[in-house]
Amino acid sequence: MAIVERFRHKLSTFILWCAFLGLYLGGAVLLVIGLVFAARMWWALIEQNAGLWALSTKSAEVFVLAAGFFLLLIIPFRQYRAADGSRVWRSERRSGVNRMRGNFNGAG
């Protein structure tokens, strides 16, 4: 029964991971589409010599979409580095505890 439970757990994990990946990539695609349309409208406003208010609001929209896309791309890499750093911090912490106990060979 344990093999069936493990398989079911791994299958549900895989399905959830695929669902979240699809949502993540779908959000990225929608953000890029929004960024392209906003940039085109921004350029059209520049060519039409639009007013300062229209240009500033469209510039803010383009900036927010670009910042959102940048964060969407950079966050997974930052989380990967943070997880890697936490392992190093834990090992340093353990070695510090061992030194305080007088166990210099690392045995608990």
C-alpha cells in the first residue's frame, strides 16, 4: 500500500506543479501582451504630440507592466538562491552549536 500512496502523492504533486506552472506562464504571456499593446499606444501618443497628462499616465502604465514582467522573471531565480543560502546558514549554525558544546569533530 505504501507504494500506491507514494505514487498517488507524487502524481498529485506533479499535477499541481503543472497547474501552477501553466498559471505562471499564462500570467507572463498576458503581461507581455499588455506590455506590447501599452508600448504601441504610448508610441502613438508620442507621434500624435499628445498632452503631458496622457503621456505621463501611459508611461506609468508601461513602466508598471515592465516592472511586473521583470519581477515575474527574476523572483524564481532569487528564491532559488535564497533556498541555497538557507542551507549554508543551517550548516554554519550547526557547526557553531557543535563548537559551543565542545564537539569539534562535528559529531552530535
